Amino acid sequence: MLCAQIANETKMELAQQADTDVHVPQVFLFHLMSWPYLPEGFDERYDSAWVWCPNSLYDPVRGHVLYNEYLRTLASAEDLGFDGVCVNEHHQNAYGLMPSPNLMAAALTQLTKRIRIAVIGDALPLYNPPLRVAEEYAMLDVMSGGRLIAGMVIGSGPEYFSYQVNPTYARERFREALELIIQAWTRPGPFLWNSKHYFYRHVNIWPRPLQQPHPPIWIPGVGSLETIELVAEKRFAYMGLPYFHIESNRRVFERFREACGRYGYNPEPQQMGWGVAVYVAESDRRAHEEFWPHFRYFVRNCLKGIGLLPPGYTSEQSALAIVSQRSSFLSPEHTWQDIDRGYYAIVGSPETVRDKLLYCLEYLGVGVLMLGFQAGSLPHELARKSLGLFAAEVLPAMKRARNAKPTPAESSFRPG
């Protein structure tokens, strides 16, 4: 009875959101959990912050403090008025300290009561068996009272070096694992599963997810044609990742809309999301002065090596599409003016950040924002100050902005 009651309440809440928030952006607090203590000159002495970055550079004592600070920041999203939080998975790197986003999500189920918890996501080809993802996501959904958003990812190129997984079968394994997980959630067990890469005599997961038929599924991407096609076909939500020029993101979303059209429908804004770094201070100048040194640390150090593409990781057509976007990817050669004009980060006073975000929502046509307030070596105190200003002076205005159009100063926001 209790489960049925919770499930019904969750359905009613989602139905109300569908009725009332169709044109209101859903705003999520995204946290990468980067390592902020790489030594001076790291970018000159080391080839990458991924895979072969020496783990002697990690200090577990400092790491203990960081994890607790990062979790408190995420949990604060509920009181600050966000719709949800996002965590994600990366391995053997200083870029993002979450080899298991499910552990972070489990902690957040106990630290929050209302907001959505988006795991974006578990890298399915790295899991053997992928049934573990089905079980853990179902467990998180039950623990949270039906608040999980289940992210499924293929995983970035470096992960395949870290886990010694053959990238040639990444796409096949991803599709099979995704279908297996959905079947495990929706089909009465036990049943037999037999596909090219996975065989199970008994698929019979306990617990089952609270949300029926299953939690919402988000799939992030950087423009791979196969990913776009799959998300459009299955009518999942496509999440555009940060660190690309806004024009590149716009082209990706246009491709996604075209793919949806081939399946006979137009995607709602809430079926598309965009991630971007944000920093708010009392003035534009102060925001730049406080944010830029720490964002530069992130670009020069943490992003180094993220573009590793192992042979066979993607098709020739998608590889060409990805390579064609590399010039638009954030790099140490970018000046602050490049970053500002390309919307690699949105930085400024509350008014500037509000107007730029509303402009980007209209320009990209998305209905979900995943905003990162912790960048590189940014001190916790500055991140919290920025987050507080955003919640007090930016977020309420965005929530009121039904069918928001660009401001009269639209021309000043045009990407350069």
C-alpha cells in the first residue's frame, strides 16, 4: 500500500509539472568533483589528467574534506530551489572524482527529500554484468521515493583505457545493456536473456523501480550520430555536454530534432538539456576576476587528455563528426574573450547571468539546464557565494520566465 501511495504521489507530481512547467526550464545543479590541488606546472610536466596521471598526486585526507564539501553543496540545492542535482562517472583521473556516481546518489537520497537525483550516468559497456546497473538504479529509485533520473552513457574514450575494455564493441554492448536493463525493469521475472554479449538464465531483479514503467532516461552526448539516432528512436532525453562552443551545441540539437522528425514527432524542450559552467558575483568585473584563474586551472590541467579516442570507439562517420567539432572544444589557447563569446562559461553579475541563460535557452531550444558552479581550483567559499547569489537573484527570475524571449539587448549576447 505504501509503495502504491508513493508511486501515485510521484505520478501526480510529474503530471502537475507537465501541466504547469512546459515552458519553464528545469534547472539542475551539476557537480563534477574535480581535484583542485594539482601542482603548479602540471600542464607542462604531465601529458594528461587521465589514465596515467600519477595517483601519488591525490591526498586522501584532503579528499575526505572535499567529498563532504561537495556533497553538502549538492544537498543544498533543495533549499536553494533547484529542480535536481546531477552526478556522473569517470575513472582514474583528476577531472572528476566519481568512479561510482551511484554511491553519491545513494548519499543524496538521504540528504534530500524533494529534488530529482540525476545520475548521468553509468557507463554501461564497462559493467559486466549490466544487470547490476538495473538493480542499483532500481534501489536508488526506491530509496529516493521515485526521484531518480537514470542516465546511461557509453563512457568517454579514456575510460576504455582505464578499464581495458575493447572499444570496438562499445556501441553493441551499450545497446544490448540498455535494452536488457529496460526489460529487467518492466518485464516480470524470472526470464531468460540471450544476446551477442550477454547471457543470463535468470533475469529477476529485486528491488524493482518505484517509477513505472521505469525512471526517466537521460543519455548525454557530444554529437555522435549513433547516440543521437538512438535517443530519438527511443524518445529518451538528450543531454548536450559542456565545453563546446554554443554554435556546436546548437548544431547538435538541430541534428537531434531532425532525427526525432524521422521518427514522426517533434521533441519537447524538456527532452533536451545543456550543461554549462556558471559563476555569479556582485559585478561582471568581479565575477571575471574571481572565476577566471580557477577556470583556467581546469582547462589547462583537468581537461588535458579527455579527448582520447581509442580505435573502434565510434563509427567512421561519427568520428568525422566529432573531429570536425574539435576546433570548437574548449582548449588552453582560448582567451577569456573566446570563452565569454562562445558561451563556454556564463559569468557575471546576477543580471548578466540571468539574461545570458535566458538567451541560451531560447537560442538552443532546450528545456533543461545542468549548471556547474564548481570549476577546477575554485575555493569552496567562492563557489558557495556564487551559488547563493544565483539562487537568490537569478533562479527565481528564470522560473517566472514562461516563453521567455531574448532581452532587448539580444545583439550583445550573440555568440562570437
